[in-house]
Amino acid sequence: MAFVVPSAAVGKDAGVLRGSYSAAVWVDDLGRGRRRPALAHISRRPQRRAARPFTPLVSRAGEERVNMKTGVSGNDVLSGPYEGRFGEWYLTRADVDEVQAYRRGMAVTAAAAAVAAVALLADVAGSPASGVVWDAAFWMGVVGLGRALQNIHIYLAPIHRFLKALYVVGVGGSAAVTLVLNAQSVAGGHGLVSLAEWLAQHPIGWLAGAGWCFVALTGIFFKEAFCFGRAEALGLTILTPLLVGGHFAGLWRTAGEPAAATVAVVAALLFGVFAVHKFEQAALDDLGDKSVFEYLRRSS
């Protein structure tokens, strides 16, 4: 099934629709859509029901009220209704905003991965990057990952909460290690300590915090590979634990820094492709079936 924006949707909100579904549905001034091949069954977009105009309740003073059937205001509805597994639902501005926030978060994390890959190449070339660069890349990626985890749509709430918990442990542990290391260093009359440089010298430190952020990131890649069959997501599902786990297990000390740099560059390139492709997908792809979320919420 493929989602085609009807002519009724082209108008006041056409710019929003074009911006949100740029690569999945192309809308021209006549409201015609061009379809892409359907995605994997689990990620197929819901079928649009027969067009039914959305008419919000309006007060005598002309102020818009919430439509009692959809639960959202007329200005918030972008399209619908859609036939979900457990009832009809509508696509709203809030839905699109959440999807875009998830994608932007992943884009920020991808940019951080690119910075780290360049820094690693500089190390191999004999011009080591400073600890400030490494730490900036790490915390930049952490911020982007947090944004993505907050807005990602996963049907199974326990899995979503588990990924968030991994993230919290990773961030909390990393912050605690950073504070303790620098407190000890300053007390001893030394300068500040780089978390990244300390982790490079103490692989066991990954268990204290940073490693769990990468586990959560791998979970997102697995979800994307499973739902959409993206080759780059599958590659990242393999390469991310290989990079981090390989360092923890001493693999890269044996294979050599150039081998680690090669894997890191490939992973960064795949992450860049992944981030770009996310913005090319229709918002409905990442949103999924809202009726399932509502059903699970009521059943919990």
C-alpha cells in the first residue's frame, strides 16, 4: 500500500505536506501523487479511507474548538482518516513534529560520528586530535541520541523504555566518570581529563557508562533495519557493536588502529546515508499505525 495525498490535502497545508513527505509522495499543484514501491509489510503506510471532509466545531464567536470525534483541532489535522488495526486515526502537525524531531536527533548523532571518524583518521595520520574534539563529538552524539529516543515511535512500550533506560545509564555513568576523574586530577594539581582519552586507555570504562549509549543506538538501528529493510541500518547494526565491543575486547589493539579507523569511516558514511534517507521518507512511515499505540495505551 502506498499513501497518496489527495487533492483535498493540497492547499493551506500543502507546504507542510511537501516538506514532510518529500521523497515518498510528490505533490504537484493539481494534487496528483507519484507513488514509490511499498515498503516491507510491517512498515506499510495505512490505507486512506474514502475522503471525508474534516469539519471542526466552531463557536459563535468564530473560535475553533476541538473536534469531538478526532480529539484534535481542525488546524492540527493534516490528513486522514486512516484505517488502522484498531480504528480510524488522523495525521496531525504534532505527529509530523515528533517524526522530524526524531530524524533531526539522528542527524545530529550522525554528524558527531563523522567528527569522530575524522579525528580517528587524524590519529592514524600522525596528527592526533585533542581530547576536547573527542569529548565534544561524544556529547554531541549523546544529545542527538536523546532527542531521537524521546521521539521515536515503537509499538512495544517496554522496548522503548528499555532503550531509554540504557541511554540514561550511559549518560549518567559517563557524567559521573567525568566528574570523578576531573575532581581527582584537579585535586592532584593536574589539568582536566578527557573522557574519550581515558576510555581509550581503560576499555573497561565503557561498562561504566558510554558503552550503554551505543547499545541504545544499536537498538534504533536494529528497529530501522527490521521495519524498513534499509541496508545501511543493517550495516550499522553490525558495525556499531563491532567498533565498541572490539575496543572493549582488545580487538583493535591486535588488528591495529588503521583497521579501526577503516571500520569507523565506513560506519560514519553509512550513518550519513541513513540520516539523509530518513528525511526522504514519508512521515507516516516512522509514525506507524496510531490506533495501535492508542490500543496499547488503553490496555496497559
